[in-house]
Amino acid sequence: MIKLYGIPRSRSLRVSWTLEELGLDWQYQHINFANGDGRDPAFLAVNPCGKVPALVDEGYAITESAAIVLYLAEKYGAGKLLPRGGTHDSALHHKWVSYIISELEQPLWSMGKHKFALPEEQRLAAMLPIAKWEFDKAAAIAEKWLPDSEFLLGEQFTVADILLGHTLLWATRFEQEIPPRLAAYRDRITARPAMIKGLAKEEGKLE
């Protein structure tokens, strides 16, 4: 049985969403950092960084959300969620994944760190407007790149759509302004049954 360690609505939602898109059986373990779960030796054996998400599949531990969802798509997708390797579509997919993680998400995590994740003495309020400027710039580029098709790669829903949809949800929770086409894309993508089911399982509404 695949086991996912996470926190509802965190980056672990990318993984639970992917697991549901692939129709896999999996268990969810909520890591409550306030209760010290992140320092539990059993959890640290899975991820020594003490962060979520982390996934165990057949005794093998995997960390970093983008790596986890790519692994799941490669192992269990059978042609779903990823374009064929070595194609122009594959190059476009890899570009989107890299951009989402390194440019669009990075300033959001800077906001998170300086709002709540870092120790209070390490937080800098002056970082917040800088991170907003970075996000707005990255979002404007993503808005221009966004195709007229339903998904980022035309008719095929992929890992890149999961990563972008979740990142835009995160931006919305951080009260960032989302360009109109990206906002419409966010609403359409995150209405998928697999995303709703994955979130419900994380929140304990489903077994």
C-alpha cells in the first residue's frame, strides 16, 4: 500500500490529487507539526528533512512534491499524465514543470516562510512586497504562455496541470492577484473529481 505523509492543502495535495487521477489505493498520514509529528523518529526515517510531502511505495521513500508526482506518473500512469519522452510535448511539459517550481511557486514559499514557517526572529516583513513583485512578474509570464486549449499540453491532462493548478490555489489562499486567464484555468482544473477526492481524503472526510 502506498502511504502519503502530508498536511491538508499543502504540497501534499499535489500527490493526493495525482494518486486519485491514477486510481491508486493509498493511505494518508497527517503530520501535525504543532504536536511534534515532524520530529518523530519514524517520520524522520522517511524524510530526514522533517518536511511534507513524503511518500513510501514498496518500502521506498520519496520526497519533494514534483519528484513524487513524476515518479507516480512514470510508474503507474501507463501513458496518463505525461507526454511521450523525447518529444516536443515532453520538452514543453518539462519547461512548465521547471517554471512552476522555480519561478511561480518560489515567491509564494518566500511569503509563507516570512509569515509563519520561519522562527519569528528570522521573519522579515520587508520580504513580503518583494515576494509579491516576484510572483506578479512570474504570473504575468504564465498568463502569456497559457494556451487556448483546455490543458497546458492541449487535450492531455498532465502532471504540469496538477502542479500549476495547486500552485494557483496556494496563491489564492495567500490573497495574491491572479491574472484572468490563469484564474479561469485554476477554477476549471481544480474542479476535477480527483482533486476534490484527494483533498477530502487529506481532510479526513474519506477513508
